[in-house]
Amino acid sequence: MAKIRHDDRGSLLAPLKALGFFTRAPVTETLAPRPASLNYRGFHVNDWSQCIGCGTCQRICDNAAITMVTIPSLPQDPARGIRNQRPAIDYGRCCWCGLCVDICPSGSIALTREYIHICRESELDSYFVLPDPNGIHGQPFPAGWAKSEVSELIDPARQPMKELPAPTRIQGFDEIVQGYEPQQAIDEAARCVQCGLCHEACPTHMHAPEYIRAIWRGDAEEAVRQIYRTNPFAHVCGRVCTHRCEQACSIGNRGEPLAIRWLKRHAMDSVPDERVRELVTQDSVAAPSGRRVAIVGSGPAGLTAAFDLARHGHAVTVYEALARPGGMPRYGIPAYRLPDDRLDADIAVIEAQGVEIRCNTPIGAELTMETLRQQYDAVVLAIGLQLGRSTRIPGSGHRDVHTAVELLRRIREGEALAPPKRVVIIGGGNVAMDIARSLARLQMRRHGAIDITVCALEDFDHFPADPTELKEAREEGVRVLASRGPKEIVIDADGGLGGLKTLGVTSVFDEQGRFAPRYNHEDEQLHEAAWVVEAIGQISDISILGDSLSERLEWDRGRLRVDENGRTAEPWLWSAGDMVRGPDVVHAVADGHRVAASIHQALQQHTEAGS
Amino acid sequence: MSEHPEGHGPAYEHLRARKSLAEILQSAAEFERKAHQFYTGLIPRVRKNLRYLVEELAAEEKTHYELFQRLAEDPEARQQIQERIAVPREDHRFSDYIQLPDLGDNPDDQAILQYALGREDAAMKQYRELAQNAPPGPIRQLFEYLANEETAHKLELEKRYYELVYGGSRMVPRV
Ligand SMILES: Cc1cc2nc3c(=O)[nH]c(=O)nc-3n(C[C@H](O)[C@H](O)[C@H](O)COP(=O)(O)OP(=O)(O)OC[C@H]3O[C@@H](n4cnc5c(N)ncnc54)[C@H](O)[C@@H]3O)c2cc1C
């Protein structure tokens, strides 16, 4: 192409040429839109039934063109990761880059091929719209830019976790999960869109987006700081948490949710224990308050309360009946899921705040609740559910019928438990899986073979144990029978245990969905075994309260009644954890915080009142 | 269940000797009143945390007692009874596998429910047998009705027993 010189002024006749245009007929472009390309980035549409209100579109928008608007009539369910908010677009700001579409975790938002919107002066605000599935202002639009494989910004696949294979793990109690490599953790953290749904779903509202971000930046110490803002059972929850956060994770809508629990574990394992202690203790500066608090039970609820109260400057003593602190994470959860030294590390941080733990000191008979009441300004009861329920079917009183929690405790205490060659377990929950898999390891060690049968009332469609537990138990050689109800324990003529008789279960729930198994009485089976283990549930041993205190307290269908802060009807007594709420570590932690805050407030009020 | 207080003992004989609908209903009401009395007497013997359970059982027996009493006094009773037995209740027989506990001092929730189940089971079986042995007609229908009522009551208690005793295993999810 010929170059035009910058100082070229054109022909002298140019003005005359221009005049010639006046004689031509005008050309008029109609306003009717031309069809846009199939990938055109026009106005937004949003499928409200798919949208979860996570606000990721808002966060990615560089022009701040998106505002999340609360719609009260929509469902709001933090546990399932659903917010009643929907994005509204300010078309005065939108540049139609389409990033909101590319990042949308639920895939609800898309662009259309419509790009014309006309309004009068008075309707200028019609450029701020809340798109729904139809388009804007109720006008249906043809589909344009949408999610595609090439534009997708969400990585749906989790980083795989290294685990011991079944033949290795059945040889002992070594931890199964091996943890992430540093690069894997960064890659996994990079999948996070920082929507914060996990924070809302977590019972103790952990700052997961913040610690995931820190991991992504490679700053494990910052991650530890963020974890400790709400959870002193950091190693424990990094391993055995029920990870409700992952159920709410927005990435889970179309892919695998982030492995938030494993990321927490990675952060905790990346920082040496002494350094974690330092980091956590650094900002604990409260002066001694002169107030004393007793806590009964050193499980997650009791120790979380102790942690908070000690950091507020109160002198805290924890009374624990057993030889070591930690509660069910120490004496219930098997070591292959939670090694002792990780629990020890968490407890060492708690003790470093000045908490005194007195083990082998059961409250009840010698040292009574009344004594604690007299000696302390406040008392927390956090004794969990230590007693296993029995089916009480005929024969269940036999010496070789055990409860799961009793056996798990004995294993964790290091007793050389010698299970027989054949064991039957009653129950289909996670505790049943824990005892089945623990006894399988002991059988392997002792007999070189595994013969464990789990009999559950439920069918596999309603199985109470987690699918992973079920899968791993089977991989380890545990036989799991669904729809079998216990009928009686068979006792031999010589008084030995012969096995368990069960009946087939024909249905588990009644018409109203209540748990009401029905049997086929013709379908009877005998499962031969020398031990039967009952794993059907646990209860609290409240006999430690004594008659007088039990009478003074209020009860709610068998459970101790507490207010929303965990305070009982006795002003000096609070209660937390499994015995009042449950059902897992993270709820116990949340509960521990709640009662600590309430006690701290009450003690401050006392101090201000001059008592 | 043979050691049960309402087994095939005097109560059974007593009922068998009744000849009119009103008489039978009066006797049945009387048994329910005794059961109500029994649970009321048990209330102070259990720990405060379990009193709700015994109180509920007492209240249920009272409702039953009042129902039978009302029917005994109501000339329209036959019609009502016929309507209620038109839908026979199926017995799940779960209670056969529950032992009757000794309700010593301070029984726990499970023992209380086991005991209650035992009572309902015995009553149900007793009415069923009386119905089978009675000649066809209004008396048989009445016994069928009573057996039906006791079965319904027992089924409800079985559900509560399951929720209480086995419910725990369903409570420790790991997601
Ligand atoms: C086998 C098993 C496996 C589990 N697995 C998981 C899991 O994978 N993930 C999860 O999140 N949750 C799990 N749970 C549940 C979890 O362990 C509990 O929800 C949690 O430990 C409750 O904490 P807590 O502090 O209320 O009670 P606990 O942990 O039970 O602690 C109570 C403490 O009080 C002590 N105590 C009792 N009576 C007295 C007394 N009279 N005097 C002094 N001390 C006393 C006990 O010895 C115990 O140490 C599991 C539970 C069991 C039984």
C-alpha cells in the first residue's frame, strides 16, 4: 500500500469533491439489530435455579460492575453452600469481557447475542439489571458466550491424595493418608475462588479462604495463624474433621470440592510444632484476671473452652478421668486416622496458653461437682458420650459381648487386646467401621487372617457409615451385611459365645420417614463368632452429677438443657460438646468457644460489679 | 413375656368372664388406669433427666384409659369400634426380641421403654387371644379392636425405642 505523507494536503479540488456528496441520496442504517455471532458477548442471563449466590462473578469483575443483591424469597442454606443472593449487572461499567461466565462455579451465568437496549433519560437506571434465565427486562434473548472447555477457569479435579494401599495398612495402625506434597498443596489451593461459602458452613466458621490463600502464596505460617483464629484442634481437624466446608464448596457444584481439610492438614504439617506454639502464643497477652474456671473433660469441647479462657487471663484447670487428655480423638478415633503425636501437638499448644490438665482425676465420687462449685468461679461440664449403648437382646449380658467404645478405648490405651478369630459387629455407622477395622488389624497380627462381619439394620441405600469408610473397610477384608437386625446372642451349652442370630430387615423407615425397621421372621441367620461387639450409639454418664444437682438442673428429653451460650439452669455451670449438642469434633470446638465467651462475659460482669 | 404382670394371669381370666361390651371396655379401661398409676408411681423413682419419658408414657396410658371409658359409656360405641377394626394393624413382632427388664431403682431410659414395650406386647397378645376364642359377633369385634389399639401403641413405642437406642449410630457422620 502506498504511504501517505504527513504533510500531504491533497488535491486542490478536494473541497469541490466534497461538495459533490450533497447531491447523493442519504443512506439510512435501520436500528433492527443484525444477528450477532454465536459467541457474541451481549447482555447476561442467569439461571436462578442453578445460581448458588456465591458471588464469584462479583469478585472477578475488574470493573466492579456486579453487585450481589439479596432476594429474601430465595432459599438460603449455608450448610449446602446456598446464598439467597443473585448478581445484578451495571451496564454502565460492564465491558463484556465474559470473565464472570468463565469463572462461575455453578455454570448458571451466560451472555447472550443481544446488545441493544434503548431507554429514555428517565429510565437510565434500566442499565442496572438483575438478569434471570430470560434475559433483561423479561425479554428472551438468544444464547451467546457461555462456558466452554477452552474458556473454563474452574479446575474441577482435586489433587489426588497419597494413601497406603489396603495390604499395607492392614498390617498395623500406621496413618493411611500421607498428605500433600508442597506443589500439590499450591495447585489445590489455586482451585479456590474465595467465595467464602466454606466459612459460613463451618460450625466454628474457620477462615478457610484466608488460610487457603496463604497456602497458595506459600506462606504456611500465615495459614497457621488463620487456622488458629477459630480452631485449636488444628491437627485433629486437618485429619478427621467432618469437613462440612467441603459440602458447601462452590467448586463442588460441577467438580470435586476443594480438599479443604487436607489443605489445613498440609499447613499444620508444614510448620514445626514449636513454631506453631510460638505463633499462637505470640498474641496472647491478657493479664491474669484472678478468676478460676474448672473444666470437666479434656475432649475438644473442654479444651477449646480452656484455650479461650486461658487466653482471656483466667486460671483454668481441666479435670480428666482418663490417663491422657484428648477425649474421643484420643480414645475413640483409631490411630490409623489420627496418630497420637498430632493430637499431642494440638494439646501442647493449648497447655502453652497456661491451661493445667489433671489426668486420672474423675469428677463424681471423690472430687464432686459441689467441690468444684465451691472452689471455682465457673465450671464447664464437657464429658462427652462415654458409655456404649447395648441392644439388650437375649444373651447381650455375656462376657464376650462388648461395646465398640470400650474396645476402642482399650486399644488406644495400648492394651494387648486379643480378638478371637471370628467377630461380629452390630451397627452400620462410622463407629462400627472404626471398631471393625481396628479389630481386623489385631486379628491380622494375631491370626494372620481377618474374619469380621458387620451387621447393619439399614440397606446400602441408607447406610449410615460414610461411603469411604465402607469402601476402605471392605478393601481391608471386613464383610459388611446390610439389612440384618440383631435377634439374640447364641450361647453354647458350655457357656461360650456361639454367635449372633439376625433377622432379615424388609424396610428401615416408616411412611413418615421415621426409623422403624421391619423384619422378615422367616429369614433368620446365625453368624458364628466368639465375640459380638455392639456399635449402636453412645450415651453420657450423668450419674457424676449426683441426685441433688440433677434435680436442680433442667433437662430436655434426656439431655441437659442449656441456653444458646451453653449455660445451664445453675448460674455457675456451663456445658458443651457431645453431651449437649454433638455430633463431631468441629461442633465440639464451636461449642467450646461459645461457652468460653459466655463465661468470660459473666466473669467480667462479676468483676465490674465488684464481686 | 410370661413373667409379665399382665400375662395370662388373673387379668386375662377376668376379661374372659366379662359378657357385655360395656363390661369389657370398663375392664380394659381399668387396666389402662392401673398402667397410668404405675408410671405415675415410677416418676419419682427415675432421675430427673428421664422423667419426661415416664411422664409421656403415663399420659399415653391416660389417653387410652379415657378413650375406653368414653366408649364404655357411649351407645354408638359398636359403630366406632367396627370402623376402627376395618383396618387391621400388622404386628412387627420386634418386641419378641426385647427382654423384659427388672425395673429396679433408677432404671435408665432403655429399660423404661423395654418395660413399656413388654406391657403393650402382653396386652396386645392377650386381646388377640381373647378375640380368637370369642364367638363371632360384637364381643370378638371388641377384643379385636382392643388388640388393634394395643398394637398401634406398641408400634409407636418400638419406633421410639429404635430412635433412642439405635439412633446414636446414625449420628457420627464424617461426610
Ligand atoms: C469411635 C469414634 C470415632 C469418631 N470419629 C470422628 C471423626 O472422624 N470426626 C469427627 O469430627 N468426630 C468423630 N467422632 C466424634 C467426636 O470424637 C466427638 O464429637 C468429640 O470428641 C466430642 O467432644 P467432647 O469434648 O464433647 O467429648 P469427648 O471427646 O468425648 O471428651 C470428653 C472427655 O471427658 C472425660 N470425662 C468423662 N467423664 C468424666 C468425669 N466424670 N471426670 C472427668 N473427665 C471425664 C472423658 O474421659 C473424655 O476425655 C468420633 C467418635 C467416636 C466415638
